[in-house]
Amino acid sequence: GHRAMDGDPATMWHNDWETDLSHPHQVVIDLGAEYELAGFVYRARANAGNGAVKDFACYVSNDVKEFGEPMVAGALEPRDDEQQVDFPSKVKGRYVCLRVLSEVSGKPYASIAEIQFLSAGVQFRAMSSATLAATA
């Protein structure tokens, strides 16, 4: 999922389209430490290409194996500019899971050009597939 957080909308995360052809799809991101999160900003791939997220659920936890109930669930619009989703209340956690339940065109894909989690004074940026840097 690091391509979804590299600051470059031209790169993206996409589910494995050869073997994984049914929803839900999900991406789990390790923020590296516990942060207070208020929501996230999602950007679909340009021109609303395959995989643009429609129905979703977003989870926050300090346990990567147990996410519990979603912080927020809903539907995104079929457009390729940024869409902000606010949590009902701020939540602290290290791991964020975005579960994609459907795609805007009804296809079995999921893709994310960029996703940014909202935490006061912090910008999360993926440096590589294994490294996530948080910068003030």
C-alpha cells in the first residue's frame, strides 16, 4: 500500500487483479506509532479508472490482528479529486485498515492513488514498501 501514500497521485495501490477478484479488498497501513486521527482524505486514480472506491469501511486499532467495529463507513463519489472523510470522533491508533466493499462501476477491483490520514500537525509519507515516515 505504500504507493497510496507516496505523495504522487500518478502512482497507486491496486488489489491483485489476477488472483483476487472479489470484494472486499483491504489495505492495512502501519503508521509506526500511535497517533490521534480525525479521518482521512482519499484520491482515486485519474479519470476514475478501474478500482475507484465506492462503499468502504475504515478501522483504527493498536492491534493489527483485531480491528473491531469500523470508525466510519459510507460511500465515496465517482470523481478523481480529493474527498475527505471525517471520523465521528477522534481516535488513537497505530494501524489503519481501509476495507473496500464495492467499486464505482461495479467491477471487482480496488485502487487508491493517494490516501492521507488526518492527524494534527503530522504528514504521513511512505518512503518505501516497508517504511512510513511521519513528519510535522
